[in-house]
Amino acid sequence: MITRKNLSIMLKSVKSKIKSMKFAFIDHIPYTPKQQALLKTLMFAVLLVTINNCFGQDGNAGINQATSQVKGYFDSGCNLMYAIGAVVGIIGAIKVFNKWNAGEPDTNKVAAAWFGSCVFLVIVATVLKSFFGL
């Protein structure tokens, strides 16, 4: 049975073992002092160049560039939405046709869902174009 005295002795033993351990990665430095100085200088130079690039940007130019890029991709995105709507419509038509031929009772519900998703995609693309004035 572990008593308080035994636990205290075990803790003292563990503490003494930890204190006696030598960590090789702390005591060993693989670079000479000259190499360390060069490395620190290079790291400082890289830091300065990075900070200079971060603060050296013009905010208005960046916003205008981002706006022009988004406008350039917007028409492609709308065309992609129309294409997705067409593919979804074709798949939906095939599923509704199969359900209708099988005589399943929930054909109307499936047809309305697929038709609604196609109309939603087309309307969203059109509304976004008119909303953003593109």
C-alpha cells in the first residue's frame, strides 16, 4: 500500500533523477561564434526586408486591384453557376422520368425539388450580376 511517506520518498527520487539529467541539445551548439553572428545578422536582415515589404504597400492600390480581379472572375463564376444549373437540371429530369415510369407516388415532390434548385441557381447568378452592377 502506498503511504504518504512512501510517496514522498518516490517524489524525492524522481526529482533527484531529473536534476542529474543532462540535456545534450541544450549543451551542444553546432555553430561557431562567427557562424552564430552571421546567422543572427542574416535573420535580422530578412526580418527587416519582410517588415519593409509589409508596410510598403499602398492600401488603395491593393483594394483597386482586388476589385478588378473580382470583377474579372465574376462573369466566369456566373457562367459556372449556369453550367451547374444545367447539369443539375439534366440529372433531375432523368431522376423524375425514372420515378414517373416506375409509378412512384412522390414524383411531384422530387420534380419540384429539382426544378426549384435549378431555378435558384439561375436566379442567384442573375441577382448577383444586377446587385453588383456587372
